[in-house]
Amino acid sequence: QVQLVESGGGLVQPGGSLRLSCAASGTFFSIYHMGWYRQAPGKERELVAWITSRGNTNYADSAKGRFTISRDNAKSTVYLQMNSLKPEDTAVYYCYAYNNTANAGYWGQGTQVTVSS
């Protein structure tokens, strides 16, 4: 099992940047595929970015060219660098860890990102 704690959210003006972090504890972080999801008020939770245990990445169309997901296995942490933020990026951002061998997934508690002038 793995526990996830997100940090780095906050209020930022349009065009600004934030870096979210997700620290994992538990066991064997390097074997987990990791993702960032977000959920805006009244909307379903959606995938923003994904990074496999081998470091391959995938992005939602809305994130391509602006967001970068990365991981540091030595620190058991995954990051989401968000640039050129827009008001429509406002949401609670959740970290997700998936172990495909055990078919088990885990969520963090979420961190609020608000993009507003």
C-alpha cells in the first residue's frame, strides 16, 4: 500500500506557474505508475498527466505544451509543473498511484489550484 500527500497548490494569476508535488510513502514507489487528475466544481474528475514506472509520459490535450509531469524515485515524489495557467485550470488536483501487478490504485487527498486575477 502507498500513502500520497500532495502539496504546492494555491492561488495564481492567469499566465502564472505552479509546481505540484506528491510525496509517496509506503513501499516501492518506483514500480508505481503515477498520475495527476483534477476535478473542477460540477465536473467529473479527469486525467491531466501520466507517467509510467519507466518514465514514459502522456498528457491530456488541455495540458500539452503547458504542463510537465516528472518523477524522482529517490525521493518517492512525482511533480506536475504547470505553466501558462488559465482560469479553466482551476480545480482540485489529485495524485494517483497505480500498481498494475496488484491491480491496485491509491489517491491522495487533493490540493486546490485557483487561477484568477
